[in-house]
Amino acid sequence: MACIDALVKMNHRAGFINGEGDGVGIHMDIPKKLWMEKLANVGQNPEIANDESFTVGHLFINRSADVDHIKSQIKQLFKKSGFLLIFESDRVTSSNALGPIALRQEPAFWQVALLPNDNVQLSKRLFDLLIEIEKNENVHVASLSNFHVVYKVMGAGDILPKYYHDLAHPFIASTMTLGHNRYSTNTLSNFFRVQPFSVLAHNGEINTIAKLRDEAAMIGVPLTNGGSDSQDLSRTIETLICRYGYSLFEAMDILFPPIVNEIKAYPEHLQDLYTYIREAWGHFAQGPAAIISRHADEAVFSVDALGLRPLWKLETEKRFVFTSEPGIIPASEYTGEPKPLAPGEKIGLTWSGDVIQVLEYEQFQEEVYTRFSKRFDITNFRKRLDVPKLENHVFAFAPTKVHNGQYAAFGWDREHIQLLEQMAEKGVEPIRSLGHDAPLAAMDPNRKNLADFIKESVAVVTNPAIDRDREMEHFSTRTVIGKRPSLIAETEASYVIELSSPILIEGKIGNDCAPQLHHPSYDQVVHSFQKKTISAHPVGDVHGRRNHPAGATTPF
């Protein structure tokens, strides 16, 4: 199989320890011809394998648990969810193919085939069933689908056909195959964490995973307890697809939207699209990572916005290949120059039978717009990218000159002030050594500035290092104030302001600086929300007139 051969050529990416890799796996079509043979061998009608609802499940069960009891419980879940079990086997692997580390951790592998009692919301029902099964933490569902199967193992590429009998069978075939060699960086390696997962595999890491998990929980994503960054990213995308009806194309653009500076250069309708997506979700799946993904009859290949992990598009006479290394195919087979995907670029594939359509990035974006705009009214969302035009307003006239005593009250000393004055005058940052030679703010007995208590929750691992130009373009302090638009259901549009920075200057100084900074003052922002709140909730007096209250709380 070509994909397995390619993985063998990239064994150097598999985190080898004493000849064993961290993990390797493939995500492929259900091999229908092979399953016709399997069903015939157990007395079932082989044509069942060609039914569009024919479902195959691959499950790992910890051997330290009561495997038979767990199987019995899962069979009850099959029945409760409206699925008929027509095939099961736990004799489709060869343990002697594994190395000593993998042997110690090897789970029981259980292969099942199911038929649903009807096809209504089949993807959602299978996803909900998967979640119910994995509530037992001794079980990992590698795949449960009427489209694909996943074979994965702790080891290197050449282990796959030795461990799984199916992969050594001459009937094994697939129109679309994803392959992955794992090099564990953020979590310890085990069978459950080997990629690919249900919808994706990627190299690199998701450095903003803590924030992604917070956001995923807010929309009801059932994350895996103790899962890796890759597992949780895959589960989030799968939730958007199976529970909320998004296509893979849309889900990938939601999780990996373009950066603001690129959005501003797009046509107006795409500015509307991505402004909505950024406000509804945001950049919570930052790499560096290159992503390969597939669901049903669609696939997306992408590099995240930083573009620090390679992904190449290769073409031969018989196939398209997306890979971290173009050298997996001899150059003599190329029908064109290898193409490296640019930062943030996505290429989509759709297929029907043997006919494959390739959507380059511009076509991909237009397709996402066509689908997404049918869900929500995104008209004129691009206007939120403009500097908000707010009326002048000052709540109280504070002194316009700041005295040293006021600086000191907020933890600033003369050295800090001189440093800022130099930066403001020259427009450059001072060259200083790395590190911090003072106690953490929370432990320092001296007065500290509020900003000293704020620490980064992520440090982006980059190789090569991010240059200044890329840092200025990709890293943004842009802030959305107001209620975020929904990804789940159409809701009434609410008042929202986008700011280029979360820092707001109050009083007359802020009001005077606003035109020069192209940034509203604190008073202007608060006043604008108060006006919207008052107009949305007028108060009637005993005479039927509408009175505006003297003050109103801001909704943020």
C-alpha cells in the first residue's frame, strides 16, 4: 500500500527508541471487497458491505480491565442506539509484530460491523454512540464510521501490515488514505494517543490547547479525559460536523481562520465571512502545525497561519499526495513541481467514486462562503474591521497632567517611565538581555505594577524562530467587546465593537488622543454601550412616556 510505504520512508520522524516508534497509523476507506469476504466467511450476505449505512468499528480495550464485561456493555449500547451487530472479531492482529514497549501496553483490539435500523442522522448517532462508549476510560474508539476505518499501533510504519491482518490482504484498497508517524512531544505515547484520529492527523503541536479546550467546552464538545492536543482538536472538529451539521470544509475554516491582515485584503463577501468566524470562534487552534483531515467524501490539507510546519502537494499520473517531505516519491514520478503550502493555505478535495475534484485555496474559500452564508446572515460583518466611530464623551474631567505620585500609586517608578519615554520617542524597543532577575510579582514584597502579574500561558515553539515582520503581521492584540455571534443557531445581532488593542485611555486625555491613535477612549466605549442598552430597554413612567435612566451598567 503506497501510504504505508511512504510512512516507512519517514520512520526517522517516528520518535525511535530502541527501534520502536511512538506510533503510526492510517485512516482509509472501509475496504468493501475485503468486508464482503469477511461477511461471507461468517454466513452473512456479503452484499451488506455495499450498503451505504454499513458501519465498521475499531475499538481498543485495556487488557487490565475486564474485557469481556466491557464488550457486553458496549453490545448493550449498540442495541440501545439502534444498531445490529453482524460481525465481531478480536483475532485480526498479531502481537508478535510488536516491540517490547508496545507489548507491555498492547490493548485488546475489537473489530465490529454494524447495521443501523434506519439512516436518520446516522453521523450524529454514531458520534453519540462513540461518546457513550468512551465514557468507560478503558476504551478508545479508533474509528466508528460508515465511511472510514483507522488502523494504528505503537511502532514504525513497517509494523502496520505485520500487526493488522487486514492490511496484508490483497483486497485492501482506498480512494483516500491519511497516514501519520507520531513523534510524541506534549504527552506520553500509548495506543490510545496514536494518530490519525476520527477526522485528522497533524504534525507539530497545538500550543493554544488550553484555550481551545475552554472554548470547546462552551459549545458542548465532549473532550477526552486526559486526551492529547491532537485528540481534542479532532474531537472539536468532529462535534461541529456530527452534532451541528457543518461540513469538513467549514469546520476547518472555523478552527483555522485567516489572520486579520489577510482578511482585510479579501473581497468584501469573504471579509464578511471571516470576520463572523473570528468573532464567533477565534484563533484558538494555533500551531505550528500542518493538518491532514478527512470526513466522508471530503478532505482538507492545510498549514496553520504561522506556516512553520511543512506540507507539500505532489502530483503524479495516478494520485495526489500531501506530505511533510516530498522525497517520499521519486522525482521521476512528478507531473509538476512540488508545491509547498503557504501559511494558512488550505486545499480541499471532494470525490465521488474515482472522480476527484481539487479545490485550490480561492475555490475552497468560495465554497466555504457558499455553505456558511446559508446558515447565518453575515452581511456587512466586515465593517467591524474598521476603526469604530464613536461620539466624543468624557465622564469626568480628571487632571490632564500625571504626577509622579500617581505613577507610584500604580507601581511605576522613574526607571519605568524613562524607558517608556525612550520607546515612544524613538519608536523602537531597547535591546536587553533575556530572563527576569526579580521574584514573581505574587511573591515580591515590593509594590508591583498590575501588568507584572500577567503572564503568558503559552510560548510558541518555532523552528525557525519567528522574524520581526512575521510577528508583527501574525500576532494581534485585536479585541472583541460585546456578545459573540453564535456558531450553533441564528441569533439576533448584538452590538459589538472590535478594537485594535484592549488598552483604553480614560478621561479627557483618552478623548484627546483618540483621533491620533485611531482608537476610542474608555469613556467613548462605555458610553456607546450605555446608549445601546438604554435604547434596547426603554423605561416607561406612569404617564406612558419613555424616560432614559441617568446611568446604565455596561454589558461587558
